Amino acid sequence: MNRVLGDPRAILILLGPALLVYTLVMLVPIFWSLGYTVFEGNPITGFEFVGIDNFVELFNDPKIADALVFTLKYAVVLTVAQVGFGYLLALIYVFWLRKASSLIRTLAFFPVVLPTVAVALLFQELFKIAPVNGLVNDLLNLVGIPSVDWFASPDTAFLVLILMDLWRSMGFYAVLLYAGLVDIPDDLFESARLDGASGWRLVRHIVIPLSLPVLLSSIIFSVNGTLKVFDSVLALTGGGPGNTTTPLTLYMYQTSFTYGEYGYGSSIALLLTIICLLVTIFIFRSSRRDLTKG
Amino acid sequence: MTTARIRARRLAPLIAGVGATALLLTACSGDSGGETAAPTDFTYLSFAENTSIQDTLTSLSTGSCSAENEALPLDITTQPQASYDQQLQLLAGQNALPVLFASGNSPQVAKDLNDGGKLVDVDAALEELDQSNAIIPAARSTIEALYGGDVYVLPTEFNVEGIWYNKQLFAENGIEEPTTWDELTDAAAKLSAAGVTAFSADGQDGWPLTRLVGNYLFRTIGPDALQKVIDGEASLTDPEYVEAAAAVADLGKEGYFGPSVGSIDYMTAVNQFLTGEAGMFYMGSWILANFNDPEQNKIGAENIGFMPFPHVEGGEGSRDQLAANVGVPLALSEASYGGDVSAWLGCFAENFGSTSLGEQGVITGFAVNEPVEDLPPLTQAVQEKIDATTQSVLWFEALFNAKAATTSQTNASQLVTGAISPEEFMEMVQADLE
């Protein structure tokens, strides 16, 4: 067996087909898109070589700055919220509900399986003001607060967006982190308790350090997922009002397919790729030191 | 050396090769040519949302154009409007455009296609078929204004735009049909004071609001107001242009669009007007289909009046210059144009107008070859207005590129809610025009 696997030809035969498919569906489009960054045009008008013009525009386009700020703001706020609440839920599952947690776990996970567009429609209905009030405005009126036009101002639209995505993804992170928490051996808790640790100190010195690897994975997952947010924004606010809730992905899509500027759209895609790469490297780097010795 | 590194070293040239090939392909894909064989079907690609053209074509294929249909059977496919332009880009890139197709979401798409030599010169084709008079003058002038003087699309709709008003609400509040901008704002103030929303408007889509800005510009600066901007002779940030945005923003400031205009969608706006909640409604004549439907129209068709956008004191434009558009015009692919297709075009040009008006109630840009009877009175009135119109104007975004049009429409509701100033609005749109 070893001799077979040591043979380069065998490796090629075994890996070849998978590699070919991967190359065709992943690498070719990536490099194709990379190629587009030095061209401008679309299939109707044809393509024209423009050199670094797209990159120059990238730095001078105020909408890029707006979209970048929004993307980062969304990624940070939602990551903190969804990993935070997910962790809290996981702690509740493990330490409070214990064996009885399966029902709550299922319920909290349920929104994850719903299609994003359906959830967005649901939230649009909940927060709508015209032609009739949605549930949220009705509740506000009930306690004497006038109706709010949630999607008319950038701040309230952002708030609804965060609420929706939090509701949608919290259960997923809870399950992910729960898996990390149940892996902590019981005898560690026991000995910690014998040493007099309880409550916050137990969490601070035993739970957090031992679940750190899975917590870190969650954060990487979350940051990369939220930097690439597209469907929930498109379905809920469409990037509005104006372009105040337009992330880079949506701007990239509009640029390529609505404005017919494939080259500039690809340049935005490249920018997004680099940002995701940098963030991931940064998080990996910072996690390399051994925190249990900290 | 580990196997992983050996593999990586072997892969490096492969990846580089793929990259280089991709670049080459990218460079070549723009001008991939090739001749298309004569079509076997009269293929038509339509907006999925628009059924009236499909129905009219189907009716022609079994009626007046059955002989042409025998030779080249009609074959309809549809594509949702939201992804239509992408589909057209793909087909054009593969040189696989259908024989007849809706020309896209903005006039720019057809312009690009025509620049690439992919469209039939409809004017020349109709002349060859002895059908030069098939397109009515008003529609022809609108097409020429839209497409830089050439006619390479078929006007399957012809709409005029203006302000529809509720006659009963006007009478109750002692309002005469306004002919000037000041009279219009006075009327709005009276309606507002009576607790009625003055203007019903779809702020979610934005275009019904920017239409007002465009009309105001045509009245103050004249019919060539926006052509000047495109030609670089004027800028939207010039004071006389900002004035138009400010005038519309003022309507919003006074609350004439009602609360939360940005959250009102198209059908809600229509319903507000047709249930008597709003006194005025800026819209194109395609809305007649809704007005003539008693299910939707609670105020009665006889209670609806139509007025052109009012005159602005001291302006160059006039109230006679109705805003007009040709809906979503159709274009023909040059690659598949030939004998059988041209026979179809001839029959289409001759019969489309009356079939569409008679069966769908849709006014087209084609001459009506057989008089249609029993038209609803409101449709009749609009048809007369169209016949009397000699000069038409376009709409705010008509000559803009897709980027500026999107910016204009997505920011319109912010303009009337005061979230952005008229100067900022015009600056944003102008920036995307350059």
C-alpha cells in the first residue's frame, strides 16, 4: 500500500479527477475574475484593457468608502452579538438546562434552516409602517410611542438588519459552541469546585480557556460570513435608504450586473477577498500563543 | 521534502497556466464573433412581468399573422425583469440573441447593443416593407429623443405621463385644475388642510418622485434641459437644476406626500389614490388598466381627471409638452434578420396597434389600422391627448447611465424626507454621470 501511495503516478490518478473539478469550478472563475480587474466592459460592449484604472477608481470612489465602513461595522457588531448571544445560549444549555436542553436547542436552531428571503419578508412585515402598521409599531403604539418608519433612516434600518440576522444565526453559534463546551471533561469542573471556584470564576478560568479553540473558530466563521453578507441585506433593505446599508458585496453586484462594469466589479471582489484574507490571518496569528499560560 | 511541498511545486505551473489562460480568454471574449444561421422559430424573449405584449403576439400568430406564423412559428420565453439585463448580456456575448426581445431595463442597454452592431435598423426595415408610417409621430419623436436620433426599437407601448386627480376631492375643496406650479402647491395645501394626502407616491421605487424633478426641469429650462447635462453644457449642480430638486423636496417638507413616503410601494400608492385617500397621483397612462378596473377603482373612473405637469412661472418649457415614454420597446437581432423575420415584422407593424388596443386596452406607438370601438372614456380621453401632442419630453433618468439612474431613484425618498439636501442629491447623481 505504501509503495502504491509513494508512486507519483498513483497520486496523480487518485487526485486528478477531484483536482480537475475543483480547478474548473473554483480556480478558473477566480483567476478569470482576477483577469477582469485590468479590463473594463461587459459582454455587450466588449472588453477594453484599462491597466490599473480600476484600482485607481477603487481608491477615489466615495461609495467604496461608504460600503467598506458599513461592511466592517456590520461584521463587528453582528459578530459580537451573534457569538456573544450564542455563547450565552450554549452556557445556558450546558449549565442550566443540562439534559433538558434539547427542545430549547431545537427551537433556537429553527430560524437557521429558514430561507433568508422568507425571514426578510417576515421582518419587513413586522417592522412596516405603510399601508398599515406592523406588529412592532402596533406594540409601540400600545405603550404610547408613535410609529417609527424603521426603513427610512440608516440607523433604524441597520438595527432591524442586525436584529434579523441575530435571530437567524444565534442558534447556529449556540450549537457550535455547545459542542465545544460539552467536550470539557467533568472532572475538571469537579476539581475546580473542590478548590472553591464557582460562578464567574469557574467560567473565567475553566470554561473560557478550554472552549477557546471553538470560540475562535466561531469568530472566524462569523467574521468571514458577515463580511460577505449579501442576501439578507438585498432582501430586507435593498441597500437603502439611499446606499446607507449597502455592503461591498451588494455594491460589487450592482456594479457588475446593473451598471455593466465587470472590470470594476471584479476589482471590488478582489478588495473583499483581500480583506477576508487579512482578517483571517490576523485572527489566526493572535490565537497562536498559548492562552492557558496567559 | 514533504509530499505536500512536492505537490505544491508541481501545482504551481498548473495554477499559473490556468491564470494565464483565463487572462487570454478574458481578453478574447469581448469580440467572439460568428455567424448565426437563419432562425427556425420566431423567438421572443419577454419580461416575465409583462404579459400584454406576449398575449398580443400570440393573438397575432393565430389571427392576422397566421401565414407568417406558419413559416416561422412564434416561440415565447420569459425572464424576470430583475435579472433580464444579465440574461441579455449573456446572450449577446454568445451571439445567441433571440429574434425579437424586450430591450432591457434602461435605454442604455439597447444603445450598447446597437453600438455593437447587434440590432436591426427598424427605420430602414420598415421603409423596405413600405410601412414607414406604422410608427406614429409622437412615438417616433420619443424614440429619437431617447436613442440619439435613431429608430431601432418597436414602441409596443406609448404612454403619456401627468398628474391624475380626484375630481370629487377637488370640487369639495374648491380647487380648479392647476395650470401653474404655484396653483399646484396651493391645491396641495388645501387638500392637506382638509386631511387628505395631497400626492400619492411610490417612494420605495423612487422614480415617481424623480419624475417630478425631471418635469420641473423641462418646464423651467426647456425640453433640452437634460440633454444639456448629458452633452456637458450644464451640470445638475447648477443652481437652476438644484432648484427643481428643492421644489420637490419642499413638497415633502410640507408633508404633501403623507407620512413615511419611503415605505410606500407601487400598489399601495395606486390604492391610496383609488380609494380616495389621496387627491393627486403622478403616473403614466399605463395605469389606465387599474383605473378601468372597478374592483380596484373605488372612486369611479368618471371621477378621475388628467392634467399635464403644470407650467412653472418664468420657465422656458410649456404645459403642452407632455412627458412620454415608449414603455419597454422591443428590438430585433441583426444576426437572425432575414426573409421570414421581415415578413413577421411587416405584419407586426401593420396589426400590433389595433390588436393591442382592442384586446389589451394598451395604447401603443403604432398606428391603429382598424378603429377600435367601445373604448373606456378615460382611455379615449388619453388617446385624444396623445393625438393632440406634437412635442413630448422624456423623464429625469431617461438619458442617464444605469449607475446615475439607480443613484437617483434610490435617493429620491431621502430627498423628500429631508434626509439629504437638494444640493447633495444633485451632486450624487451628477458624480455618477461623469
